[in-house]
Amino acid sequence: MAGRRRKPDVPSKKDAERLHGHRFLKPIRRLLRRLHPVGAERDKAGNRKLFFDQYASLLLLYFFNPALTSLRALQQTTGWERTRRKLGIERTALGSLSEAARVFDAEQLAPIVRELAQQAVPLKAGREAEALRGLTAVDGSIFPALPRMAWALWQDAEHRGVKLHLHFDVLKAVPCQAAVTPAAGSEPAQLRAMLRPDRLYVVDRGYADYELFATIIAAGSSLVARVKDNTAFEVSEGRPLDAAARPRGSSAM
């Protein structure tokens, strides 16, 4: 049809030359190769063309490129010679890409993510950085879920949501742990399940639970937390600020 527009979710051939992220993927291709056999055992006939490491590379490519707005757009990139060469991938059918989320076990990515996080170096050094070593910000965020995700029912039958429980290493500026639960999942309970030693956890009032605080201490970590305004407490020790801290406008504790 004359004047018919291209579907907005299908990138053009010009977009192939504007794809970003290849150079960021190159350093982690070695780690992703561990995923190559995962899920391949289901293919008894040996016809599989899309493997887990390639699928993971495609998903990362998606996050680097705003022009890729759908699964169909991502599938379109596998038809481009540049993408196939850079990622070592063959042209992939939409059906194969669609079923990949069910075939490949996402839990197998967790060790790779942890290894990458450990390789990150602190953004600061010196006495202050050493004092704040292990500083971990913890929070939960709710995201809408797809209608077919029955396990994510939330509020009522018309609403589905998931909660991302994220632990963020502040000095390295990288996530160090994450978990996804139904939106109604308890944030304090999830933190209790994810505790590690030698961490300084920073949490908001949603985590105000004295049993949780005791569990954090027992796990070999410490915490900084906001508590409710009506919390009763006694000052056990005062620590005056040193001369270097006073000009910054801090309050003595």
C-alpha cells in the first residue's frame, strides 16, 4: 500500500549500524559461555539454533538500544549480519525467542552476576571508604506484571505485580543481590532470607522490625535504619563530632 508506514516496533536496516553495546558485551562473553549447555539437553534432535549464552547477549543488547522496543524487534536484529557476527548467533525465529524464557533457567545467571559484582572496584579509597566497606542500601520496588502471571495476583483479580528486592553496594555502585517475589511479599522477611556477614545495611522505616535488627547483628553485620517517630529509646553513649566533620553541618550523636 502506498504510504504505508513501517511498524514502529520493527527496526530498519539503518538501525543495524546504530546498534550500541557490542563493546560492553565483549568482556563478559567468556562468562556467558558457561550458559551454552543449559537447556540444550531438551533438544534431542540437535536442531537448536538459539542457546542460553546467545539469548542472554540478545537481552543485554536490548537494554543498550532504545530502538529495540519489543521481542519482534529483537528477533529482527538476528537477521543482520553485524549482529550475528558480533554475538556469534544465527538467524532466530520469533517462536524460538519467545519460548527461550521457559527453556532457559534464569537462576543460572545468578553466579555470573555475583562474579561481575565482585570484580567492581570501590569508587572511593582511604579512611572513609574503609569505614563504610560493605555499605549496602536495601529496598523493595513494585512493578506491574503480565495478566498471565497468576502467581503475581495483587490487591484483586485485575491487578498483578512483582516486587524487586534489591541490595545495592553503594561504594561500588553495583547491585550485589536481588530477588523477585509477588508484590505482597514482605520486605523484612526477604531481607532476613538474604542476609550476609560483613555488611552495613541501610534500610528505611518499612524494615523497622527489632527481631530483624537482632538477626542482622547475629549474622555478623550492622545496620543504619529509620524508625517510627514514636519509638522509645535511651541514649547509651554520646559521640561528639571531630573537627573535620563539624564544618559539614552534621549533628552530634
